[in-house]
Amino acid sequence: MFSENGKISPRQLRCLLTLDFFGKGALLLPALAEGLTSREFISCLLIVFLLVFAYGRLVERIGRDCGGNFKAYAEQKMGEKTVKIFLVFFFLYAFWNLVYLLNTFGSVGQAFILPGEKKGVLMIMVLAAGVCMAYGGAEVRARTAEVLYPLLFFPILLLMLLSAFHQQPGISEAGLVFGEYQEALGQLLKMFSVFGGLSFYVFLAPYVSGEEKGLARKGLWRAAAALAALFLLVAAAFGERGMALLPWPAVSFMSSARVPGGFLERWDVIFAGLLETMLLVSAGSSLFYLGLIGKLLFPKVGKKLLWGGLAVLVFLVALWCGENGKAAKIYVIWNSFVAVPVSVAFLVMVRCIGRKTERKGAVSCGKEQKSGQRKSGD
């Protein structure tokens, strides 16, 4: 029986984060790292993972210190108007992230699963699933992720293992060939933005039951380890330039999986279907946070009207973007180079101001204790 206490368990949170970040990462990371050699991509990926885990530690501490109300906590440190400005960046990140997810879902679905289906119909499917999970609240999303986790993540690991035995090593070039440091920084920002949704943990922390520490990172390490293994295998299979030439290299890699008996030969379809299902979880997360922050920015708007209006607006913008290229371009310009860096800077400032306040409080408390001791001594 599921509890109805408005909380999610640590296990559910780990399942939610793993499905969210692995599904997005497998499809979006190569698309956002267009033009990189396989060796460059893997090097950037490892650096990004280090940054993500450091950022995960930051948001965990803020989520723990905010006492269940991040908005009030941040306003106490930086002021109401300043916090609202930064919340707009959180809101727009979730908006364009969801638009990009809808376009990616439609593109992958057309390429591998339902070639004759219209992209708009596929986008409606993922958006409808996202609405159901988001409107149900944190508990519904967490339960859905917990049920889907063994049905999605373990079969993907099995497919990776089966595919690995039918590949020939292809990386032969040595060293990195980044033209400039600015280019490398741009690629890191684009790849890091895939995990930018980690910022929303400060809003999710109050829903997590228990006092276990490091919950966000415990969910991330599974996704990070699986993504690293997947892309190492892809790089070995397709060579130094292969990853840059293929539109969906992870799905193409899975097409080589073989199972004794000669059945289910279209493993690319199966793998794409598993990743597409993971995108349903990601879409539900984006829409949930979009509505959550939208409620903070527009408190007078009703819940049904807010989430319904946002879902319709996201769908219309996704249709306007048309092909995935336009959605990806807007995502990179706004989310990778603006929204995510600003959100990170905001949380860093909140944390730094919070630590200064704690130190001042500790110092003043110590002085009061000393003065009290002196008076009692007199």
C-alpha cells in the first residue's frame, strides 16, 4: 500500500533522478556536443560529471538548510524582488527544457518507432503523460518512477552488455583537438545544461522523507555510471568521428545487439522505446517544476488553469519550433548559456550568504555566552 502523506521515499527519489537524467543524457548529450570527436566527447563528459556531483552537493545543502521553504529562505537572504527575478530563470529553463524534450520525443519516435506518425501526435502523447504525472504531484511522479525503474533501466543495461560483444574497437586517434578554450567551455556548458534540472532539488527536498544525506548524488551516480559506460561503448564501436556523424548514436549502437535464437532483431526500436519512456518521466518532472515555480510567480492563478495553460503553451511553442534543430538552437542559447549559469550563480550566492549569516550568528551567540558567564561570575 502507498502512503498518502505527501512525501516520497529516498528510494523513489533515486529512481526518479536516475530515469530522468539517463533518458535525457543518452539522447541529448550527443546532440548538444555536435562536432566533437569521440575522445573529446568522453573527456567533456567526465568533466561534466565532476561538475554535476559538486553541484549536487550544493543543492543538497541548500535543500537541507532551507527548512522546507526555499523561496522564503532565499528571500530572507537576498530580498523578495531579487528572488523573483531569479525564479524567472528557473521557470524559463523548465519551459524550454520541456519544449526540447517534446521535439526530441517526436523526432526519435518518427525515426525508430512510428515512422508514419505525425510529430505533433507523438508530442501530444508525451505531454499528456507529463500532465498526468505533474498534476498528481510529487508522490505520483515518484511512484511511477519506482515502478518503471526495473522495467526500463535493467533492460537497457542488458542491451548495452549484449551490444558490447558485437563491436570492434574504433578509436585510433590520440589526444584532444579543441581549437580554443572558449570552444571547450561552450561544449561543457551545453552538456552540463542537460543536468541543469538538478537545481530544482531545492524545491523537491521538502517532499523527501527521512534524514538520509546525499540523496541527489546517490540518484545521479547510477545515471552517470551507465551513461559513461554507454558512450564509451559507442565511441569504441563507431570510431573517433562516428559519434559526431550519427544523429542518435546511442540508439544506432543498440541496433547491433544480438540474442541467441534470432528473434527481436530490431533492438534499436526496443532501445528507443525504453528511452522514450524515460522521457515521459523527464517531461513529467519539467512540467511539475514549471507549475511549481509558476505558482510561486503567479500565486493567484488556479492550479488547473496554470498547468493546463502551461501545457498548451509548451505544445504550441514546440509546434512552432518545427524540426528539432530550432528547438535545440533555442535551448542552447537560452538554457545552456543563460538560464543554467544564472541559476547556478544564484544558488551559490544563496549558499554563501547563508554561511556568512550562520557564522555571524555563531559569533554573536558566542559573545553573548561569554558576557553571560562574566556576569554570573561577578
